[in-house]
Amino acid sequence: MKCYYHPDREGVFKCFKYERHLCSDCIRCQNTKAYCKYRDGCAVYLLWDEENNKRII
């Protein structure tokens, strides 16, 4: 699948809440304050450092 924001790139992660594939440059939880039933196993959420507003990896 292609990245939701960059159709020319492969989406390597998927946001299950919004059903969007994201490339490595777009890894960011769309709304960390809102409830998400997928959060505990969400790679997008786990790879984003909300406090420092940057990717962990």
C-alpha cells in the first residue's frame, strides 16, 4: 500500500484507527489525546515521542 500523504512512497506502517498507511517520514500519531482502541499495539503511536514531538527511531 502507498503512503496516505505521499502516494509515490510505500506505506510501511498502518494507522488502524484511520485506516491509513504511512511512510517512514509520516510516522506520527494523528491524535494522541483521543481514545484509540488500537493504541496498545499501534506501531505508529509507539514510534512517536509526543513530549519531544519527534520520531523515536
